[in-house]
Amino acid sequence: MTRRVRQKVCHSEDKSSNGIIGSSSELDSGCSSSQANFEVDWITLPDDTVIQLFSYLNYRDRVSLSSTCQTFRLLGSSPCLWRSLDLRSHKFDKSAAEWLASRCTNLQRLWFRGAESAHAVISLQAKGLCEISGDLCRDITDAALSVIAARHEMLESLYLGPDACEKISSDAIKAIAYCCPKLRRLWLSGVREVNGDAINALAKHCGQLVQVGFIESEVINEVALGNLNSVRFLSIAGSRNLKWSSAAQVWSRLPSLVGLDVSRTDISLSAVMRLLSSCRNLKVLFALNCPVFEAEVDNNMMYNQKGKIIVSLFSEIFKGIASLFGDITESDKDVFHYWMILKKRDRSSYEIIKWIEWVLSHTLLRIAEKNPKEFDDFWLRQGAVLLLSLMQSSQEEVQERAATAVATFVVIDDENATVDCRRAEVILQHGGIQLLLDLAKSCQEGLQSEAAKAIANLSVDTKVAKAVAESGGIDILSNLARSMNRSVAEEAAGGLWNLSVGEEHKGAIAKAGGVKALVDLIFKWSASSDGVLERAAGALANLAADDKCCVEVAEAGGVYALVMLVRSCKFEGVQEQAARALANLAAQGDNNSDNAAVGREPGALEALVQLTCSQHEGVRQEAAGALWNLSFDDKNREAIADGGGVEALVALAQSCLVSSQGLQERAAGALWGLSVSETNSIAIGQEGGVAPLIALARSGVEDVHETAAGALWNLAFNPGNALRIVEDGGVPALVHLCSTSQSKMARFMSALALAYMFDGRMDAIASVGSSSEGTSKTVNVDAVRIVALKHIEEFVLSFSDPQTFATAVASSAPTALTQITEGACISEAGHLRCSAAEIGRFVTMLRNPSSILKTCAAFALLQFTMPGGRHAIHHTSLLQNVGALRVLRGAAAALAAPIEAKIFAKIVLRNLEHRHTEASI
């Protein structure tokens, strides 16, 4: 996998590494690290200036800076800096609350996450709290919520959601009503039952209650809701089992009701029209994603009434909202922005706009999470632009939810990292990338996190990725990856992961310091959850595939960091990406120091061998790929074998026959790499590796059968393995590849494997008996030899043009040989590296009585010595060392030899002379 997208808000309550207590970390990357030309005595700055500087810092950095001296400690504790507190990204328990209590005497707004944090709220002793907002509230109980209400009688706003509050009942709602008489807004998600007693208690004791939301409840007493006379805005979105006839009748008598949200319910068209006509002061009715209503609506009719609008799938939402306030803007789409900058605001209208933004951000996020097919056109027509407008809201919660919705609605398939390019490009066309980058630069970590997530998901689209890079997004994400906030760092790493898919962005990421930031993330969050580690490792894996970036990864400590993950991390996604990164690091060139460096890390190779036994296919695949690349180093190859690699990889090859093509290719490739050593080759044969490789050679997938053919070629060098291949039915499989594969390399290596098997060395073992202990297999070796040689000949002759060869024989002009060379060349064969023993075997084969094998040997040596080939110099040196010149001259001059063998031998001689000439210059 090369990229990752995230749809739903997915926060973990395990925030053990996000503590805000006793932090000694440096300030976030927003501060310049360049040296100034002058010194500043920060202690002499006016107190107001220092406090203003403190206000731009997050809580962790305020605490850190406060620890530097007594003056900053006093100023950092100023009540004006602690009027609001967002603890969602931090570990917040009782001890943390007690430590913060002295700073929170004037605290008015609090955000927290999870049941443990909810229990700790009372320890802050912030009796003047006016607003409490909590998410991940699934485990919060009636008792905990009742205590919070009892300790904060000044509370004006309580929001718990969007996750269901499954353990909260009507009893807690009654406690809130009794204890919080100043309550103005109550928003609870997923309370199973909201009974009449609870609602009536709110009506009786909370006379200032203006906004109520009971979201996604199973049962709500709709009649009791009619007693909430002070309520101006009511939302029962996603709730079920409502009796709409009685609801419409009762709610129509609510004297103050201005906004009503019935989205994602089963309300009917008749109920909507009755509410719209009978509610005297009602101005806005939300009915988005209401299947019954949408099925009954006539798209050609207008259902809005004068001064009242329906916000639905089919309505023009911007135009409808603008109509509520007259002709106030040149463009309807500017209506939200207009109200944000308007100096003289009508209070009532402004409250309506704020509520519309609040409900719209909630509803669009929920719809984006479900992604109903019916909304495909809606997103392109107006939904995406609505989200961009909400991202400019003056309400941070609305901005955050809108960014989350953008990150969510663009994703089609989370597992396969697929986005809807049309939706992504609508965001791009309407300036959404710059808006998201601006939010990512906010000092609010919640906005940073959600904006970075949206940028990451959108960047799967190549056009968006280009726009992000051109707009400075890589620098912004690289800075965010250094954040001390795990969620921010995680989403930023995800953005770099997706951007690093594009070759054109890798250099920019390295230039921005992204490589170092990603490596540091692994060390910083090594004991954290899998999200940040998987994204960091995934991005490094992409970057390691680049020649220049892989050097930076190694220099930044990436090898050690990735090996640490492979050895100690238990999360499968992290294991997969770390193994892929190591595979890419090990793949860069022949003299790649990273390859050897990975092998030198204690336990690295053993850990990769163990990962081939993982229950997760992706982990097995990447581990096998890493072992394949690492096996190109001689010391690594033997260390892998010593660490149980032969047994593990043979078992993997045996078990992967019904697995993905990628896993099959890498399993065969790893065995191919190990089998370069004859000792390993023999061990693979004895362990039972021949049969699965033959099965993989029968694959119709080119990459799979080509790799399997390479492994069988290596194995066939050993006579015992050659006999095993014959006995296990390998000859028909290799013959089939040799004659039918679309891959020249697969055909070439199949021919070489067959040549090894029938050049005479196997005969002595075949005459003794079966190569398999305890079994008896009867094979007519002479018959299969005839078939094999026939197909070797056909393969070699497929590179022969009789007229051109005849011309080459008749003329000594180099032009004809050059033409034959060009026609016979298999460019990929230049990547094959033979040992001295293998080269010697082909030289010996030039003297073989079989004219077919002579021709095949000459053809093979032609490929291995082709000028420009990666290992041509190595092969020519080996040929000179074994005295091949005399044998080649004899083959080129032999009267009885086939014309192809003569010409190929001449070309090899010319290649050797070319190399000798180069060396003497």
C-alpha cells in the first residue's frame, strides 16, 4: 500500500503520550530557529506583551515556557490565558486536573474527550464554567454527568457528542435541569430514551433554554417537547420512533420556535408542510437525508413559504438562507461570510445564522460518513461549496466539523485509498485547498488536525496534490509533523504519505525537512497507537524508493527507526509499512550501503523472517519483499538463512498459492535471492521448496511466473534439485513458460533452467534413483530431455533471422553483427548477476555434444556480457579468469556447430574485446 485515507473521526482515548504536565519540549515549529543578529532580554518586556505572546501558544507550550523563570511562571498563570481549555488531545485525568486547578479559577469554556476526562472535570474546581463540550462520551454515566451538573451551576451550554451517550438516561437530564438554571443550550447525542419527566424538568427549571438537540435517540416524548416554550432552536436529527402527527400538532404551538431540524428522520412531506404552515415564527426547517420526505417530494414544485425555508436535498440552500435576510450580498454563496464580517448585526438574525451553521456542519458530516448514493449530485452541485463556506465560520467547532466532513465526503473506499476525483476537484476549483492550508496554520490544534486530514485525503488526487505542493502545503505539513500533539502529527504524516506517492513531490518533502520530521515521529511516538507510526513509516517507504531521498532517510536515523518498528511494534499496519520501507531502502543500487546497514541492525533480519509468518497478508508480502532485496547482500543472505529464512520462506511459498499476486511474487523472489548461494539452494530443495515454485511458475501472472522461473533457474544449478524439478513435474511448466510467456525474461530463465537440468550433470544422480527421501518417483528422463531441448532450441531460434545470420557469416563487416546483437538483446537480462561457477558452467556447455546446448550457452553469455549491462564488467572478468577466450574462439570457428552458436560466440568475443579496449584506455 502506498497511501492512506481516513473517512471518519477516529480518535483514541489512549492519550498517554499527550500529557500536558511537566513538558520540557521546545516550542512548536512556528518559532524561527534562525539566529538573530541581536539579543532580546525577554524578562524586560512589558507584562502585557508577554501575556499576548503566551496567548499565541498552545497549553503545553505555555506550561513549558512558564517553567523557565519565576516571572514567566506568574505571567503564564494569568487568568486571561486560561478562560478556555481544549483538552481533547491530551491525557486529562484527576491528577492533571488537580495540577491545572490553580490556573482555572476563571475558566469558562472546556472541551474534553472520553469518560476518564469527564470524571476529572470536577477536580478543576472551575465553578464558573459556562460551556462544556465532550466527545467520545459512550462510557459516561448518569452519575458522572449528574456530578458535573451539580458542581457547575453557572453552566449555560452542554454538548456531548457526536458519539452516542449510551449510558446516559433521562435521570441525568433531570439532574441537569435541577442544577443548571442558567442553561441556554443542551445538545446530547444517542440518549436511548428522553422521557416526558426529563423534558418537563427542563421546561420548568431552565427558563433561558434556547437551543435543544436530542440527536439519534431511540425514543423521545414528542408531546413533552411542546412544553419548551423558551426554545428557539430544536433538533431531533437522526431520532426514531416519533409520532409525526402529534409532533406537528404540539410543536406548532411553541411560541419561540425559529429553527427546527428533523434531518435523517422518517418525517413525511405532509408533516413537513404542516409544521411549516402552522409554526408561526418558524423560519428554517432542516429535512436533509429524510428518505420518506424525499420520495414524496415533487422536484418541480417550490415548497418554501414567504420568510420560511426548507433545507433539503432538492433545495437551493444558499439561495434559501439568503432569502431570509433580504438582498444583502451580490452572491448568495457569500451569505455566511457576510454575517461574519458585518459590524452591525441583528441579534436575532445572527443567532439564526449561527444555528444554521451548527446544524448544517453536523448534518453534512453525518451524511458524508454514510455517503448515500442519492447525495452524489448534491455534493457536486452545492454540498462541497457549503462545506467550504462553513470552514470560514466564526465558530471553531463549525470550522472543525466542516474540515472533517471534507476529509470524509471525498473518500469512496477507505481500505483501498480511493477518492472521488470529481468531489476533490470541486474543492480545488472553489479555493478549498488554500482554505484548508490556512486552517492548518491555525493555533488551534483541533483545526490543525482536521485540516491536515482533509489535505491528506484530497492529495490522493494528483491534481490536488500538485496544488497542495504549489501552495506551500508540503512545508506546512512538515511543520505540523513536528507537533507535540499526536493527532496533529499523525494527520500531517498522512498528508506527507499521500504526497510522497508522486515522484515530483519527494524532493520537496526532503527539502522541507519532512524526512527528519517523519523519522523523529517514530522515536517520539514509539509507544503510541498505530496511526502515527503507520503513516510515518508509509511516507518513509515512499521516500525510500527515491535514490536521493533514501540517503536522507538513512542519514536521519531511518534504518534504526524502521528496524525498531519491525522488531517491537505489534500493529500489523505499522509492520507492513516498516517492512516496505526497509525493502525500498535495500533496493537502491548494487553498492547500496543501506542494504548492509539493515542487516547489521541486531535482530532486524530475524524479525523480518518472523513477519513472514504473520496472520496479515500485507505484512507477509512486505516482509518477503524486504528479505528478497536484502538477500542481494552476501552477508545478509547467509544471515537470513541462519535465522530460519529458508524454512519460513518455503512455508510461505507453500501457503501463498491462493494468495495475492504480490505475495506470490515476493515469496518466489525471496527464495530466488536466497538460492544464489548453492548451500541455500540445496536447503531449499531439501525443505520442499521445488514444488511450490513449480506451481507459481504455472501462474498466468507475468510477474509471478517470471520470478518463479528465476528461482527454479538457480535451484536447477544443483543436480539434486534438477532431478527434483523433473520428478515434481517442473519440465512441462518450464517448457510452457519457455514457449508461451509474454515475458522475454521468463522465457530466457526457463530455457537456462532446462539447459542446466539436461547438460549431463543430473544424469549420475538420475541413474541412482529418486532425489526424494522415502519416495519413489519414476520419470522417463530421456523423454523429457527431448522435449526440453526442443523448446530451448525454439526459444533461441526465435531471436534468429536466417537472412541476417547468413549475411553475418558471409561478411566480416561489424554492421551485421550489430544488427544481430540488437535483435537478440534482452535488456532486462543485464540485471542478472552470475557467479564464477555459473559462468564456468556456460563455458563448459559450449563444449557439450548437444548443438542446442552450445547455442543456448553462447546466447546466454551474449546477454551477460552486453555492453551497458549492470553486471557486464563482472561477467567479462569472470570469463577472462576461466580462460573462456580459447573456448569461445573454438565455438565461433567450429565447422559442425550451428550457425547461431558461431555468431553468438563471435558477438561474445567482440563484447570481451570491447571491454578490454575500455580497460586499456
